[in-house]
Amino acid sequence: MAPGRDAQPSLEQRRRMRREALIDAGITLLGSTETTPLTVRAACRSAGLTERYFYESFDDRDGFVRSVYDELGARAKATLGDVVQAGPMDGATRARAAVEAFIGLTVDRPVLGRALLIAPLTEPALSRVGVALAPEFVTMVFDGLSTVEDVEERRMRSTGLVGAFTALFIGFLDGTLAVDRERLVEHCVGLLIDSGVRNPRGSVTA
């Protein structure tokens, strides 16, 4: 018989909920513009938990930070994956959908954007993790440029696009790029189209 409406969460469910609360706290701290360091104590205080519960899910502070970043990376890949797996679109529509999806995750949600894009530049525990994530995004862009027959040219274009988008979004988030959101979107869409975004018939939309 299914548990009643007032059934209490199981031990495993409570543990999962505490872990999720700590991950959310870690994202907030990583993406904060404040100078508060991301420590075990700060994460626990933000999540409303004691350190005892921190160590039931994480071995140490650096492992926690990497777990937080893994969650951010998974969200970013899922966001772009939804566009890749969507129904038929022409090249310009697909380019705009991809840009809007990623900007929605990062620029429109600055805490997530700073944690995903800026934190690896300042957080030693993420120095290798951030670098390791970039090739996965390069591969996603590479697959979208399938009309570019020269494989090395595709690889250079996809690598350049990921680097350009990263720099653009960081500049927007830290205020050094003084443009409005719509201009940023149009510029990024233009970069994808100019590089050879595929449409359903296999031709390039320009």
C-alpha cells in the first residue's frame, strides 16, 4: 500500500535533501559577488545544517566544491542537450534557441553564471575541473557544425566559439562588457550562423 499523504521522508530521502541543500548553498557561495570564502562552515550555515551532515555526503571542502561544479556542469549540458534533441529547426532558429538557453542559465541567473564561468578562474579546487568541462561543450558545438567538411576546421571553429562565448558571458557578468542582453544574444547567434550552423536539410544558414 502506498504511504499516506503525511508519511515522513525516509532516511535516504532526508540525506538526499540535505545533500541538495548543501549543493545549492555551494552554488550560491561560488557565484556570490561577496568576499565570503566558501568554507565548510559557510556552506553549512547557508544550508541551515551542522557540519555532521556535511560529512555524511562529502569527504572534505575541495571535494564538495568539485561536486557543486559537477552539478552546474550537468545543468549546463542538459540545457544545451534539450536544444540539440528538439524537433526540426532551421539553422538560425537552432542557433538562437541554443544561445537563449545558455544565456537563460548563465546571464539571466548571474549566481549560476558566475559559479559556472568565473569560479574556475579563482577557485583552486576547480582549476582542472573547469578545463575538463570545456571539451564537452566543444564537442556539442562541433556536432552542430557538421556541414563543415574539414574536420580540423570544424574543431578549430567549435573551440573558438566556446572560447568566445565564455569570454563574452564573463564580460557581461562582471560588467566589463557594456551591452544589453538583446545585443549579446544577436552577436552570439551571428557567430554561430557565420561558423556554419546546420539546418535539417544539411545546408548552412547564412
